[in-house]
Amino acid sequence: MTGAEVLVPSVVSPLVVSLYKPAILVGLLTGFIGLLGIAFKKGDLTALILTDIVGFAMLIIVAAVATDLAEALVLPGLVVELAEILAISEVLMSREMRKTGKNVSLIPLPLSLDMEILETAPTFLAIILIAYGAFLSGFTGGAVAGVGILFYVLSRTIRGVPSTLWEGVAGISGVAWVLWLIGFLMFFVTPQYWLLALFLSAFGVLIKVASKVGLIGVLGREEFKREK
Amino acid sequence: MITGDLFNFTLFVALIGIVNIGLVGAVKLVDVLDSAFQYGIIAMIASLPLFGGAATILAATGTLSLIELSHLSLVTPMVQFASVLLLMGIAGETGIAPFYATKAEMFRTPGSPFLVIIHLSSLLVIVRAIEILLIINKPF
């Protein structure tokens, strides 16, 4: 710990500084336990779940640095971890579907939820959420509007969603992404039009995030159905 | 890939791993999907040394900027340890030498597309990774 005095400001109490070593040890130990679990359990699904423990160990080691920069690094680390586990579980599901020849619905529900409220309420709630999302704009607004679309889709899946609708939404998402990029480019190329650039990127990312959240998993499932 | 920030590079490497799994996952053969699953598990485990290495370098030097890192004169044992972790992570994510067995089956199976992309992305990332490790450790 000879270099620590140089890097850590004197306002930080030595107790906090001394926590770094135990935190790293805990992180490595967690990772080791996870790897032991993977070595002992041979099942594919258990291996997938246990690798998540190794991911947590990674987050512990990153968070142990405990500066604001490290805090900013935890989020991308978590997102990458989630993306990896989603991709691998999708591969696993695709393989199992291929093996057994059975298809799996988007949301496997044990009950038949054929209720009237699922026909009347979703449209209203989705419109409110999308309107509020459009009012918020930006990434948060996109997330809110996306929840509205996702809610609409999830409650309508019982009736069935037309696949052409999803292709249209995917197209809108692509165009919105281009708008977002153009907005960002304008910030650098023509800074005097910053307001236009701001609105382009704000609403581009709104539509983009909204349509992407609404699309989660659905396009993949359509792809799978088309082949059969 | 041509980034001046160490953490951006590690994120890029992790994304390369995910994209490789995605490319192979598009193939509808059970053997290839098996191999993609194993590669995915290795890639996920490798994210521990990958991000852990970057975080340890941040803890040891106080910066992640490669320009700042190249100006630092002394290399502590902690930085060397972090570099070893980083190398392990990159090897696992791109599936090179010690972890090649997970990827081999993907290449052997006929009909899997984009093999060249997967191979080339790994190679280019390795070249840049070696450069970054040289910048951090300054052996010469």
C-alpha cells in the first residue's frame, strides 16, 4: 500500500481505504466459488445460472475501487453481463427447441388469461404511458413509452400479434436511430443549430428506445416461427 | 477498438464476445449451438478477469486513459497483476489459445456463416490488446 497515499485524497478515512483489500478478496472468492459450482454441476442450465455468480464477482471487484469513475463503470459491466446471459440463454433455448422439436411461446403462461380486461384496458394504459413518454422525451421517456408498448403487446399476445406490425416497428426504430445519429453529428458539425440537434437526438432516442423495448424477444420469436 | 480509454476497450472486447455468440447462434444446428453455448459460458466467465483487470488498473494508477497511463513512469506489481488478468479476460472473450477448444467445433461444422468475421475480429482485437498491454507495462 505504498502508492495508496499518493492516489487516495487525505479526506478519505483510512478505514475506507483499508476496505479495498478485503473487497477484492471477497470478489475473487465469490468468483472461485462460482467456478467450483460450474465444475461440480454438469447441467447446462445450472452452468448458465452459476456463471452469473462469476459476473457478480466481477461487479464486486469493479465496485471495490469506490470512486465515481468506478461507479460509472459498474453500469456498463452489468449491462454487458445481462446481454451475455440473454444471448447464451437464447442459444440454449434455440438448441433445446431444435432438439425436442417443440416451440415455446413468448410468455409461457400456466393459466389461460382470457379476461375481458385484457381487451379493453391495455389500449388505454398504453396510450397514457406512450403520451407521458413522449412528454418526457429522451432515454427515460423512451423507456416509459416502451413499457407502454411492451404492456400492450404482452396483453395482446393471447390474441396474437401480426408479424407485419413488428416489421414496421423495426423499420421505425431504424429510422429513429439515424435521426439520433444525425442529431449527434450536428452537435459537432454545426453547433449553432444546437436546439435542432438536441430535439433530433432527444426524440430519436425516444422512438428508438420505445420501439426497442417493445420489440424485445418478439422479433426473434417471429424469426423462429417463419422457418417452420 | 482505436480507443484512448482502457475501459472502453474492455467493453468492446466483451461486446465482440456477445456478437460472436449471436452470429453463431443464428445457425440452426445442434452441434454448433452446443459449441456456441460453451463459448458463451467461457466468455461470461472471462468477463471477471477482463473487467477486474481494468478496475485493478484504475485502482493502482487512478486513471484509465491510455495517454495518462503511458506517461506514468513506474510499473507496480499491482499493475502487472492487472495486466495478467486483462490478458486472461481477452483470451477468454475472443476464444484464443487456452480457450480455443470451445470455438473449434464452431469452425468445423459446415454451413456456419460469418466464420471469417469471427476469426478476423478476434485477431484484430488481439493485436490492439498487445499494444495496450505494452503501453501499460512499458517493457522496453
